[in-house]
Amino acid sequence: MSDEMKPCPLCKSPYGYLIGTELYACPECAHEWNLQDLIEKEEVLVVKDSNGNVLQNGDTVVVIPLLEKYS
């Protein structure tokens, strides 16, 4: 079983796990899905840095606050 778990898009269970190389499965509702298909349909939040690189869990980022105040 993979160490990385993804929430099930059907029942929202946080316990979706990787089976095979691209397929995820939910142990609570038995739904199976391909994460890449969800990304292509824009049903999954994809976070990118300022250079367009996709951020993964565990990545370190530096946040630079904006000093200007908007009125």
C-alpha cells in the first residue's frame, strides 16, 4: 500500500490509497479512480509555485508578504 493517501472524490473519505501505478481505491465505498483523469478535468486542486512547478506534500516554500496596503 502507498504511503500517500488521496481523498475519495465520491464519498470524500480521506483513506483512498494507490493500487497499481495510476489507480486509487476507496476502502469505504469501493470507488476506484485515476488521479490524472481528475486533474485533467480540473476536479482536483493543483498548487503551483511562481515558476509553474507543481507543489507536492512536504515541499518547502517561502512566502513573501506584500507590503503595500490596498484601500
